[in-house]
Amino acid sequence: MGRLNDWDNFAELDFEREERCGFPEVIYGAGKTPDQVAGIMKALVEKHDRVLCTRANSEQAKAARRVVNDVNFVESCGVLYVDQRPEGLRIKGTIAEEILDDASGLGSGYIIVCCAGTSDLPVAQEAALTACIMGSNVGLLTDVGIAGVHRVLSHEKELRKARAIVAVAGMEGALPSLVAGLVDVPVVAVPTSVGYGASFGGIAALLGMLNSCASGVSVVNIDNGFGAGVIAHRINVPPERFNA
């Protein structure tokens, strides 16, 4: 397993991040070896009851399971996580939709993550699971792209129940503008790299979202479901000091 106990040779972990920001440091799995991910996860779980790793792969998941209990890997979106909170609060499972269904009612408030097409689903799942694991109640709407605008409009009542919405789309990236025109809450737009050649790997969707004529739309980077999930969660569950 290499130097699992010597994680400080390749990482400087921020164990105080939960105190400052409300959730522990999150591991970005891409580019890390299985041993590095396992070592970092092992160190973090000794200090925190929840640990999240994004953009993980199956080899990293196997390595983590050898040294940490309660490891769950959602292969469809590369989310690797540990939740060791008491039963009744704990998130578990390896299938995104089942995790969200089982966790319904455990979290606070309500976020909706919607995606334009099935090809955008991995990014949408990353956003939804991030917010869910951080403590939000999350719903997921799939395949509601504007090519069939009735699909979005049929969910208008549900969209209006959310405190924040994440809208994920590739191609021309028009979904967030449509959604923002239907609701009175912030919409976090996520461009994806889905699309034919002129989409330029998501740049077309990114520019379309940045140029949205709808108010209340903010935009994260291409394929950044994690970042959108964090923003939506913070809107949905503001720090306790604001409730004083």
C-alpha cells in the first residue's frame, strides 16, 4: 500500500476547514494514485465523520476500502465518500438515485438539480450527491432539456419548491436561462463538455450561460458539478450565525 501513514509527504491537509467552511476538506481524485487517495481519506476520517472524494475511479475506491470502513463508491459520477454519522443521519449506497431517495428528509431545506440530457447526468449526479452528503435535501430531475420545453414546464411547481436550483447542460447551454425565468431563487448553471464539434468541449455552453438574459443565474466552470453542489448547499443551508 505504499506510504499510507506518510500522507504528509504528498499532501498538506486542512483539518480545520470544517470549522471555517462547514464541511471538511474534499479530495480531488483525478491525478492522484490509489495509495494517495487512500492515505488522505484515512487521515481525514480520523478527524471527521464525513469524507468526500470527487473524480475518483474504481482502483482508488478499492485502495480506500482496504484502510477505511464504510467507503461507498458511485461509479457513474466518480463520487467516493464515507459517512460515519449515527444511523438515521447516515448517507449510504452506490447508486445516485437510490442514495437521494433514501436520504430524502434527512437533510435540510430543498435543492433541485436538473440536467438537460442523459449525457449530462454524471455531472448532475456529482452536484446532487455533493449537496446531499453536505447535508441538504436534494431532488434530481433528468432529461429536461429545452429541445422538448414541455419537459421543463411540467416540473414548474416542483422547481418552485426549491431554495436553490442547479441546472446542468451542454450543447448550447440554454436550460439555466429557461429555469431562471420560472423561479424566484438562485440558479447555479453548470456547462458540460457534451456536444458536437462547435460546442468546443463546453465553451459554447459556458459562454451561453455567462450571457444569460435571465436574472439570478451564476455560472461555474465546465463540468464542475462539485462546485455547483457546494454553492447550492450554502444557499440552502446558511451558517447558523445568520439565524441568530
